[in-house]
Amino acid sequence: MIRHFYLPKEVTKMSRFLKIAIVLLAIAAIATPVMAEDMLSLGGQMRVRGWYLDDNEASGGTDTWADQRLRIGGKLSVADGVSITFRTDITEANWGNDGDRVAKEAGRFGAGRPGSTQQWDRAHLDLAFDSFSLRAGQQFVWFLNSGAFNTQQNGLKFATKGPVAVTAFFFLQDDNGDRDTSDGFNYGANLAFGADAFKGNVLVAAQNNVLDDDEDVYLIGADVTFNMDAFKLIAELDFFTGDSTSTVDAFGTQLFVDGSFAASEALTVGGQLYYALGDTDDDQYTYLGNDFGAWDPLFAHGSGLDNEQLGSGRPFVFFGNDAGVIAGRIYADAKVNDAFKVGGSFTYLEPEEDAVTTADSAMTLALGMKYAVMAHTSLGAQLEYIDVDAPNTDASIGAGVGLFVNF
């Protein structure tokens, strides 16, 4: 005998509700990754590098070390014209620089535990309108070819769109929360213009109370770039003035010229001129901001290893602050094939003001290469030689090699 069991109406309604809920959850599970993929874009780089440095008298011998960094950045497209950008660097440190630093216990917690580093260097929102845009938050800016103003900091950037674009900015470098002085900040505006074969920038910027309580420094700079088929010319002139402290003036007049010629599709040769005024009494400025981007063009050959652990920094202060510089550099960069690129350069430098340095002159040599090992993966190598003609100063040799995976 077959018995029939009938569920109460309430249970039947609940069963139908559960079915509908399950279907909706399934649809959401399928749709969410698609929505997330459309909203979020990610990119970054993983690098592992090894270094060698023999600077003789400076450190007493030879140093060798290795480092690594995982960089991940992303953009959230929240709505039309509204986005959020972030970037973080994870495990950015030398190998072995982990764990408890008590004697004979270094690294006892293992890599990635106490002592490891992570930095968040981008976190800003962007509002893009038809004729202008606004960026607010922690961001990086770079103006002029040399980065005469460059900083990574919390602030605001307002930019217009069009053939002549104006960018105004304000960055708070130090809020001086526990001091009885005013905040340290930067502000300014950049005018960008150009056409197909020509572009230029005019920058006016200021720095107040960042390096000293009485600091009030101003920058007026301009650069131009001409692209004429195989020939390219870049020139920049910067002028700094104001007060470095309550008793010392700020100064800085610097010139940078770069002319290059594409001798073929595979070979580019060029020459550069650097000039910076020296002074015996005042403080030399070569940039405003915190110089997060830095600038080390004497060793730049696309290896991914310049401007970091090795190098000499900005050429304008090669012989130290206030000495200035007069320098010339010749370089060549070649594309051997689709996978292999190599470059080299030679620089000769002299101080502009001899009274503030014991060095008479200097020379540098650089060799760099990059080889595409696999898809999105490259091997870079760099060799640098610096010889300063000064008492009790020996030449230094530095080298680096690194593996880079971009995604």
C-alpha cells in the first residue's frame, strides 16, 4: 500500500523560497568574477637581484648582497570617470634581513616574519571629467625631464585637458604634529604644450618648511623635446632661489642637454651636457620634493639595475652639495635582436666651484644589458666604474644582475 505524505503549505512555500535563493546565489557566484574582472585590473613585477661593490677606502673592501621585491598595483574602476589606484611593495629587503636581530639569532623566525618589509606607495582616488581631472590621496608626481620636482606623498593634483594642459598640485610633506611650527608642504603648477614633433613644459614650484623651519625655496624650470625623425634633442634649464634657512640663501642654476641620433633601427648614439652652478656660501638645490623617483642618468641603459643600489645619483651634485658640475657624457644603446639589448657610456666631470671640494675631476663608465629569457621574463646585468681624482680616493667598481618577471 502506498501512502502519500503531504507537506504543509508553509513548508512548501519555504521549499520554493530556498530553490529561488539557491538559483540567485548560483547566478551571483557566476556573475561576481565577471564583475570583479571588469572592475579590477592588476599588474606588477617580481624581481630578485644580486650585487657586488668594491669601493676600497669607502667601506674597507668588497661587499656582496642580494635583494628582492614583489610589487603589485591595481586600479578599481568604480564608475564612469571614478577610479581608485593602489600599489604595494612586499618583501622589499636584502636577503637575510629578517627575524630577530639579536646576535646569532638573525633570521630565526624565517624569511617573511618579523623584520620583513611592506610599503604602500600608491593609494589615491581619481575623478575624470570631460575637461579636467582631480587626483587625491597618496600619489607620485614627476615634472620636467630631470624630475626637478618629484615626490611621493599625500596631496592633491588638479589637471586640465587639451593641447595646452595645466597641472596644479599641493603636497603635505610633514604635518609637524608634535611641533610648534607650521606644516611642511610643496605646491606649484606646470604648463605642458606641444605638437607632433615638439613638446615642452614650464614649471613653477615651491617648498616651505620641509628641510628647515625657515625654509622657503622656489623653482622655475622649463624643458623642451624635439623629435625630428632620427634625431632627438632634449634640453632643460632650472633656477632655484629663496631661503634655505633663516641665515642661508638657497641657490641652484642647472642645465641639461641630450642629443641623440638613431643611426639605424638597432643602434642609437648620443651625447649629454650637464652644468650646475657652485657656490661657497649658500645651499645648492637640485630638486624639490622628496626625490622618490631619484635621477641617475649616467648609468641608465635599461638593465633595470641602475638608479638603485649602485650609481652616483644626480650629476649636478656628483662632487657634493655646493660644488656644482661641468660634465659631458657619450653613450650608445643597441638592439642586437628582439630578445637582447645592450648599452654603454662614458662620462667626464669637473667641479664648477673648486673651493668646496678636494676633487679635481672624475670619470665614469657604464655597461648594461637586458635579455628576454622567457615571456614576460628578463635577465638584466649592469657594470659601473667610478674614478674620482681626489686625495686618498680610489676607483670603485660595482656590478649587479637580476631576474625580472612582469605581469
